[in-house]
Amino acid sequence: MEPRNITGVSQFLLMGFSEEPELQPLIFGFFLSMYLISVTGNLLIILAVSSDPHLHTPMYFFLSNLSFVDICFTSTTIPKMLVNIQTQSKVITYEGCITQMQFFTLFIGLDFFLLTVMAYDRFLAISHPLHYMVIMSPRLCGLLALVSWVMSALHSLLESLMVLQLPFCQVLEIPHFFCELNQMIQLACSDMYLSKAVIYIVAVLLGGAPFAGIFYSYSKIVSSIHRISSAQGKYKAFSTCASHLSVVSLFYCTGIGVYLSSAASHSSHSSSTASVMYTVVTPMLNPFIYSLRNNELKRSLKILFGKETIKESIVLGLKKCP
């Protein structure tokens, strides 16, 4: 669907982080490095999961989906910013801005839903280990992924249609490095209370409902771990969801921190700087968080780089079996 401009606005200006010319090469190098690390790390996880039959399980299926979404997530915003720095231009067209906002909303929604599904997956693995593989069948995994995509797409489409109804003034400055939904709403000329209220309510529901699902899953996980008698069993059960819990905490804490800080300071510059945490840093750290304590994933990465053969991997796995 091509964005329909009802206001006569042809372009916006992405103001970025700084107007100082001497800082632009530093900002360019910093974000280019983080973008390359993020894309490379998440791509390696996708390759490791797809190439190793031992990782063809529900947990790694959703992890590879999350990695793919994180690549798309960062690719929605950072390349445009890098191009603008390189060309010394802050311009983004009206259509380009609406499209960027739509895809950003789509992929951040997918992050929410996939993290929720992954929490449910860990709940079943710990609370119902004997029936886990029966419940989390390939059909159900595919269905959960499909529902996540459909729900995110519908939310993204709704938010975009609502923003398209907002009347904007002429050339507008967005005090951010991408077309962020909240900034777009604040730039509307008239006070369209109903439209703005709907946009905010839908956005809160998008973040709140998955958070409630994650909280419920982990309350059940904690209850299940508490019933395990041995300390070794408790540690093993907790270690299976420690990485996911770290990612959830990082994603939600940084996202909530951004909006609380922007509401408290009313500074657009501080908001754009803080948003780097969940738009760039979190997708970059996810591959490291999931691979540092995950021996299966580390072994698959070694096989991928040729540092370990499949036969050696099987032998090592058998040695760890009781």
C-alpha cells in the first residue's frame, strides 16, 4: 500500500544526534560497527541453527526467527542514517518516513511476540518435560510464528493508517535518527485527541499483553523450579531459560527506560540517544547472550567455522551423557 499524503508534506528532516560536523565520522563509524556486529552475529545464529540437525528444536526455531527479525529491525533504521551522514543530508521523503515507521513497528512487534512465545516454550520445557516435544510440534511452532507475524502486521498497518490521518505542517524536523511513532505523533499540526489516543492505547497493548504472557510463563517456571528437590536439577532447569530472561530484561528495561526518561526530561535529544539501547544495542547483544552459555550453539558455531567436525561433536555429546 502506497502512503497517501493528505497534508501536502513532501519530506521530513531527521536531525540525528548532533549538528557538529567533526562528530559525524565518529557517529558513522560507531553505528556502522554496531550494525555489522549485529547483522553478523544474528546471521551466524541462523546459519548454525539451519545447518545443525541437533538444533532443529522448538527453542532454536524461535531463536533463529528472533535473529532474523533483529536483522530486519536494525536494517530498517541504521542504513538510512548512515546514508544521510555520508551524503550530508538529513532529508527523508514523506513516503519513506511512513514506510520506515511501518516496518519499524512491524519488527518491534515481532520482537515482543517472539519473546512471549519463547517464554511459553521454556515454560513447557521445564514444567512438562515428558510431553514437551508432543505439545511443541512443528505444526504448532509454525502456527505460533505465523500468528506472531499476522498480529504484528495488523498492528503495524493500523498504526500507519492512523498516522496517515494526522495533518502535518510543511517541512518538519524529527529530533531522532529515524521516523519513530511517538515523534511523528508530536509533529501533528492539530490536536487530534482521538487518533492520538488510539495510537497510544494500541501501542501500550502491544507491549503490555506480551509482557503479561511472559510474566505468567516465568511465574509458572519459578514455581516448577521450586518443586525440584535437587540443587543440580534446579540449576539445570534455570540455566535453560537464563539467556531468554536476560534478553527479555534487556529489551523491556531499555524500552521502558527510554519512554520514562523522555517523559521526565521532555528532551528529544536524550530520548533519541537512549533509544539506541533497544533499537541497536539489544539486537547486537542478543547473539552473544544466547551463545555464551549455550554449549550446543557454541559447538554448532565451531562446526560452522570448521574448528570441529560433526563426528567430534557427537563424541563430545556422548561423553556428557550419564
